[in-house]
Amino acid sequence: MPLMFTRPKPLDELSALLEERPSVFVLGCNGCENCFGNGGVEGLYRYQQTLAELGRTVVAEALIDLACEATHDRLWLDRLAPELARADAVLVVACGVGVQVVAGLVDKPVVPALDTFSPGGRVGQAWAFESCAECGECLLGLTAGICPVTACAKGLRNGPCGGSVDGRCEVNPELLSCGWARIVERLRASGRLDSLKALIPAADHSRRRPSEELLTAIAALRGGESGR
Amino acid sequence: MTTLRQRLARREYAITVELQPPKGSDVKRFISKGVESKGYAHAANVTDQQGSVMRMSSLAGCALLLRSGIEPILQVTCRDRNRIALQSDLLGAHALGIENILALTGDHTALGDHPQARPVFDLDAPLLLSAASCLERGTDLAGGDLQGAPTFFKGAACNLDPQDPELELFKMEKKISAGAQFFQSQAVFDAGRARSFLKRAGRLGVPILLGVVFLKSAGMARRLESIARGTRVPESMLRRLETAADVRRESLAIASETVRDLADLVQGLHFMAFGWEELIPEALQGAGLAPTARAESDEEVTSGD
């Protein structure tokens, strides 16, 4: 079983995230059994096509063994540094964890190709280190590659609350940083702070739920019992 | 149209005061504070379980004030209710004759007296403002038609002494485009810094009410910085409170000075007195603002539209 469940982001959302970003560096993930069927070599081919349809140029592409491992990413990002320099954005065909790790390594806008959703139930993941909530509508392309759903104690979508002081969270200033302060810092460093003026719509919690197909597949694995 | 809205539209000074509903069912003190406020304020905010401490609902508090002829401002936070409950409460508020709202994100539940509670935050302050705007247009957030569209006078919070002025301005702009028609600020203690920020914020074209808190002691001032995060109290003020013979007098003097220094850049004052409400008329006088705000335009509190 893969660890992270993904599905392609709706095309209109992807197109909006790549607006005024003609040259794209594509980074695919080969992990978690080829990223739930959306990654791997086939995923790269698929997004080559998608980008061509959207009128974007692919400056380079790389298939990473595990996009969530910074050492694996660095290997390719260093090798393809000249190509990366020419790109307006990095499209990451990976789960929300992979996208965030890549976003921490490049100083280009990072765009998630996929939405990561939850099949329900988590095992062995500490809340303090959670980076992807599998919410099914990835915001990383709007938030400098840092997830406000997990990095903000309130999961706020439209900037830090009044409780953010000195970059620390009101819930526990000693132990928790303010995720939005980190987003703001990264957006400001890349001259994109004014993107914060746009309202990010309320979460669509219906996208968190697994699809009918997945529910059917899980039921089949359990011998026809959905368990719900 | 509410008195608050009317005054701000006419560029007349507006005075508001924050009142807390009781923790319990006894509303006598709450109502008498409200009745007193008629002597100096145009409208009274009713807090929505400030600091995540469980109390009587803001909606009930507003309805009680309205019955006693006091114009309420409904504070609504996103902490406890999802978008269904929030929209439902807004419709109910309008039906009861409550039109002024202050849309807030709200403190985290971990800070209050029920840290075991689930924090909701289905919406945030800008999204709550846009939800209210959406209802005014006759549809709900899911696009469904409403039987009768409410009208609101929609407010939001701001910090006039922010650590990051550029970011605070962006947040204010975002709230304005989501529907904010007035701002009530957090308490200000550094008039110099607030002055330079207000010169920029004033250009946004939305009236701002200056937040005023009476510092009850140097200790309270220090606690305020951790409770009302984002509030900054200068060292010089702490020293004044520590060395003062009469702390109440000194606190009053500090508040009056801040108000006087900033009065020309704001369209009103918002008092958060934490029990020292009786100082408000004097503070207004000290700042050269007559505490007879209500007497001069004793308009009837509107209900309905």
C-alpha cells in the first residue's frame, strides 16, 4: 500500500497556478509505488503533455527516487542547476510532503501537480511533525511551499492571526513557530508578498473524502466490507 | 441603518465599548454596564468568549442590550462554529435587529478555560466577512438562495502598532475587499509608531476606531502583551505605572494622552476597559472629547434595517 494517496489537481487550478510562468521545471517522484499511480515515468510523460497543452515550456525534468528526501532532491537539483535557473516555476509531481521538501530547497515558486487526500486513519505520525494533512486541495502553490493547514495551529488560509508575535504561535510560543510567519518570510524573500492580498477560498472538506473508486478498492481488499 | 454606521458615514466621531456577557445566567451586572454605556458610547461590542473562556453567547448578549435600548455590535469568532453555524447565527442576528458585526478569527482553544475543546476555524476573519457579504447578496456560501437577504455593518480588527506594517496593511486590504466597512483596533500604547502606521492605513478609506485599554498596573501591562498578543507597551509607561502614587489616575492620564495624540487620525474610539468602564467619561474629557456623545444625537436604536 502507498503511504500517501494523490490525484491530479484539477486542470483549471493548475493553469491558474502557472499563470505568467511560461518556463517550468518538472520534478517527478518515483516513491510510494510511483506516487499512487500519478508519479513515476508515466507521471512525468503525462505532465509533459499537460504542460504542452497549457502552452508552457518544460526546461528540464527529473525523476527523484523519493521527493520527500532532501538528499535525493539535491542530487538532481544541483545537477540541473542551470536549467533550474531558467525556470519560472517548479512543478512537483508528488504528494504534499514531497512538494514541501522541494519548496525548502529551491528559491522558485513551487507548484503542486497533485492533491493529496486521506484514505482515513493514520498510523505512527506525530502531530508536531505533520507536514501534509492530506486535505485533497493542495494550497502549496499559493503559500510558498509551506502548508498553512498543518503549519498553522488554526489551519488558517488567509494569513497569520493576531496571535503571531516574533514569528511564534500563540498556542505555545516556546515550542511552536508560526507557520504563516514562515510563509510570509518566504514570499517576501521572493518578492511575492502582495499575493497575500488575494482571498484563498474556504476549504472544501468534501475533497478530503476518498473517491468512490478508492472506497470500492478498499472494500474489495477487505472482502467486500467497507468497515463504515 | 445603525447609529454606528450613520455616524461613521457622516464622518462623525463614534465611541464604542466592549462588554462581556456573564459566565453564568445572571445578566444584571452585564445589563447595568450596558445601560451606563448609553451615557458615553454610541454602541457596545459584546465579546464572543474572549480568550476562549466559556461565557454566555454574544448573540444572546446583543439581544439583551437591544432590549434595553443599547445598540450592540456582535463579535463573531471562527473558533467554535463552522460555516453552517456562523451563517445561521448571522441570519438570526439580523432577524433580532442586530446589524453591527465584528468578524474575528478568534483565539485558539488551547489558550482558554476549555483546552480540551476542538478548535474549529472552518473559516477565518476574511472568509467570515465574505460569508456575511455573500448573505447580503441573497445567497449562502454554497450558492443556495435565501428567503430575504440581511444587511450588516461589517467590522474587523486591526493592529495599529504592528511588528510588520506591510503585512498588517495587506491583511487590512484583504478584509476590506472581503467586506469590512470599519475597523476596531487592538489597544495602542506607542502613539508615535501608531501615528506613522495610521498615516498609511488611513489611505485605505475605511474608518478606524482606536482601541483603548486602561492599564491597571505594570504587571497587568506585562500580562497584556502575552494575553492580547501583538500589543506592545513601552518601558517608559511601565515605569510610570510602577512609580505612580495613584495608579488609576496615571492609567487615565496615559489613556487620555494616547487618545489626544491620535484623535485626528481616527474616526472614533473603542474602549476595552476590563471593569474600569467608569473611567471612560473622564478619559474622553481628558482627551478633549465630550462624553456626551449620545446626548448630542440621541437617535433611536434601529432594529430591522
